[in-house]
Amino acid sequence: MSFLVIEALRKTFGQHAVVEHFDLAAERGEFVSFLGPSGCGKTTTLRMVAGFETPTAGRIRIDGRDVTGLRPNQRNVGMVFQSYALFPNMTVAQNVAFGLKVAGRSAAEIGPRVDEMLKLIKLPHLAERYPYQLSGGQQQRVALARAIAIKPQILLLDEPLSALDAKIRISLREEIKAVQRTLGITTIYVTHDQEEALSMSDRIVVMNEGKAEQIGTPFEIYNYPRTRFVASFVGTLNLLPGKVIDAAAGRIAIDGREVVSSRGLAGAQPGEIRTVALRPEAVTLNDPRADGNRMEGTIEDVAFLGSVVRIRVRFGESSISLDTFNNPSVQPPERGQAVTVCFAHADLQVLQDAA
Amino acid sequence: MKTSKIGPWIAFTLGALYFIIPLIATFEFSLRLKRGEYSFEAYRIVLGDPRFQATFGYSTLLALATIVIGVLLVVPTAYWIQLRLPKLRPVVEFITLLPLVIPAIVLVFGYLKMYNSSSLLPLTSSPWSTNLLLTFGYVTLALPYMYRAVDTGLRAIDVRTLTEAAESLGAKWPTILFKVILPNVRSALLSGAFLTFAIVIGEFTMAALLDRPAFGPYLQLIGANRAYEPSALAIIAFFVTWACMGLIQVFGRGARGASPETR
Ligand SMILES: Nc1ncnc2c1ncn2[C@@H]1O[C@H](COP(=O)(O)OP(=O)(O)O)[C@@H](O)[C@H]1O
Ligand SMILES: [Mg+2]
């Protein structure tokens, strides 16, 4: 049985269902992100795991123990808030020691543990400072140390980097990940930033309107989104309407041109219109060796982005963007040029929802 | 630059004179008990009066009791309202403002009717229980000031998130209240306590009608019968008040990081 199990979780505020049909099984030591736009229910779900909100229905189990009805102070979870929430009247060391003191640990045990935590977050020299004397990034590191000092079973972070500058955000992201890996602590990380989720997580739960749209590794989520929402929320993607020809053989027509997808067309009816998705980096131009799908069109636009050149090719009603690496010895193609775009059968993703 | 600074200075000087001249005049008058020379004779008489010591001590004690009860009543209430029942805020605010609208004399007559010696709860039947009744009366009188001060202090910190942070670290509510919330509203509490103290020390109506030996009735008695001593008392009262203010400043500074302006 998984370490953290969430079953059929549901939360309503009045008439409004904020979280519905939410299931998740996370292994011990796993780093799981909840990714989704603002208001999709990430925080509410996290707060139910922490015990700050009571689920309307469903169960939450941690290490086999049903915690659904337990108070937050009985759950042994560590929480890190977007606003840091350090106790303003206490020094850094006192903040980190708070949970240990509450648990009735002896001073002989608390002292070394606090030192160890401050070393882990690389702030041992700031032990006697007060929160208002620290930068935002330092405060959030102290908040992390305070949360993990009590050796929680699960670490919960709610957009911990949203209030920080871009630069600090990236360095702190790596630091949080390093601490998490060192301690091997099971972690749920809430974010609306896809880059954060993709770079840190073992698995990502993409959420939309209170439901988990897709759960998978960053690789799966990015390369094989199952719904239009996931496809458009994570990364840049070509989304095109396709008319199903033969579901079993994966044959589908884009703008009258027949292509083949080796993924997920099961159950579709001939003539049905489905959205097909294609990553720009999966498409090549005029590649004689490529087998798979080939479509002829004309170059509509060329955008030089530095290391990458993004080219848009038009076919009648629809167009496909593709990325090629910049090559200093080759001029990028011209607008209006006739070209053939190539992509593998496996890279054409047919989404579950209709176009 | 210059012209823009003169105006405020004139206003400040006029305001300061408005407050200081009567004070100096009172002080000067209080020194003239002995004909033809300045002396602290009036102060010697007042401070040496056993009734002064007794009533001032009594009122101080009651003020302290009022502050303790007030804090224990108001802090958890304001905290709970802010955290869980924000919808009740207008109701509670209205209730806390009632003592400003209802005159103390009405309150005390209500008390005498409710708690007289033939009632279910005969609080006026013994001096000890009357002291208790008077203290509760003072808590009521000080409620608007205490509640406002504490509520303002609580609004300046993120009560909800601090509570949740403490809770997830395993703390139960007494720990949260006394170790996390109270220390962070310390300066607000101190101003509430100071206002309470000032109200209780000078209160006359309740103490007189409940016939308790408080400082207010003593002040009135001296004022009606003597010439110089009331001025000396006024100066002493003023001094005590300023000493309180000074203490608040000292303690307010001591609460590092607790006041929002230092964050
Ligand atoms: N206590 C509450 N009462 C009523 N509605 C709430 C409450 N908390 C959250 N919501 C609503 O639930 C939805 C999801 O909120 P939230 O979980 O905070 O989203 P996210 O963290 O993904 O931005 C929002 O529409 C929000 O307005
Ligand atoms: Mg949120």
C-alpha cells in the first residue's frame, strides 16, 4: 500500500464543489506536485491533507493510518506557506525549535537538532536574527527548516516560491529539492508554475476545476498530455482538429491530409472530430530519412529565438509550429517556401476531448 | 521650504500651550499652600493621608484585576472572531461599544437591581463580592478600549496563517494563544491595559454608588473640601499617567518584531 493515499476526495463550500473525484497514491519519499491555474483547488486539497479543511467526502491515509478526522496537530505533517508565516516574536532558532518544544523534547535534544536544521538550509550564522531582519528567501528557508525539524511524515508546500524574485526562486527551488532528496521525505508541492513542477517533481498532478486531469511523471505529462487542458497548460503545443478515419489503425485526417497516430484513438467513431496535439520539438523539416507522418505545406512565419528557431508551416486551414536548433552555418528558411514537415506516429497525440 | 514649516510649528506650539499652561498653573497653585512661599506642603499632606494611600492602593489593585480579566475575556474572543467567525464581527463590535452609549450610572443601577441582597446572585451582600461586582463593572467600562486595541493588534498580524503554522507543528490552542498570538499583540495589549488603568483610577460613579473605598470618590471628597490639595492630586495623577505611558514605550520597544512597523 502506498504511503499517502487519497481516495475519492471531495470538498464543497456551500453549493460549489471545489475539489471532486480526487484520487492519489504517493510512495514513500516521492515528490508530487499539484499543478494548475489559480482557483482550481490545489490549496484546498493540500489543506485537507494538512487537516485545516475537513473533506466533505473521501478518505486520506498516511502510512496506513486513516487521518481524515484528525486535527492538524495530531497528523505530523510539516507545512510551508506562501507567506512564510514565521513567528515574528521568535528568533530563527526559536522558530525552528518551536515544534520540538511543543512535543516536549529536552533542551539537550533540541539544541543539536536546531543546529543541524540551520546547517541544512545553510543559515547557521543567522540563528539569533528575528524574521523581520531576513530577506524573503531566507525567511522561506527558515520556514522549511521549522517544518522539517519535527521529522514530519509528509512535507506540504503551498506555492512557497511565489512571493520571491525570479532569481531567488530558481536557486531556492534547487535547494528545496536537495533537502527533500537528502531527507527522503514524502512531499506535496503546490504550484501554478509549470517549470517548477516539471523540474522538481517525481510526479505531477495536473488539476483543473477541482479535478485531477492527469497524473504522471514530468516526461509523461509534457510529452503525452491526455486532455486539451493539460496540453495547453504545460508547455507550447500545436493543437489541431482531426477527423477520425479508422480508430483501430490510428488513421486521422488533418485538414484533408491523412496521418497516423500510434497512441490512444481507441473508442473513437469514424467521422468524429478530435483534437490532436503535437510538440514543436517533435517535428522536423524536409528530413528525407524520417519515416512516419509527412505533410506538405508552406512556411508562414520564421521566429529566431536564439538557440532555437521556431517555424510556422501552414496547411490550408491549420498550421503547425516546429522548433529547429539554430545552426550558424545554415540560413533559416524563407517565408513562402514549400516544405515537408515530418513527425513520428508516436508523437501525434490524440486527446480525449472533442475539438 | 521655510514657509511650509512655520504653519505646523505655530499649530504645534498653540496646541502645546493649550495643554501645558493649565498644567503649569495647577502645579504653581498646588505649591502655594503656605502663604508667601512655594512649598510641597500640599503634596506632603496628600501623600501622608492614609486615605490617599488606601484608596489609591485599592483602585490600583482593582485596575490590575480589571486588566487581567479584560485581557482573558477580550483576547480569546477577538482571536476567535477573527479566525473562525468573521461574520459575527459587526455584532461583537456593537456590543463592545455599548458601554460608551450607556452611562455608568444606568449600568450601576442595573447592577444594584440585579445583584442586590435579595436577588438570586446577591453580589452586593458582602464587601468582597461587591469588589468583584465593581471589577466586572470596570471590565465592562473598559471593554470598548480593550477590544479595539486588541482587535487592531490582531489585524496587524496574519492570525490565521500563524495559527495554522503553529497547529501543524503540533501546538494546541493554549500554546498558540499564549506563545504565538499574545506576544505578537503585546504593544496593543499594553495600550489597552494603560487605557483601562486610566479609566479605573479616575472612575467615580460606580465606586461611589457601590460604596467602595476607591480613588475616584476620595478625589471628589478632597476636591469638595480643600483648596490646594486637589491641585496636588491632579498633578500626581498626571504624573502616574505619564509614568504609565513611559512604561508602554519601554515595553513596546522591548517586543522586538512584534509591532507591525518593525517588520
Ligand atoms: N473557505 C472557503 N470558502 C469558500 N470558498 C473557498 C474557500 N476556500 C477556497 N474557496 C474557493 O475554492 C476554489 C479553489 O480555491 P483554492 O484551493 O485556493 O485554489 P488554488 O490554490 O488552486 O488557487 C476557489 O474558487 C476559491 O474561491
Ligand atoms: Mg492556492
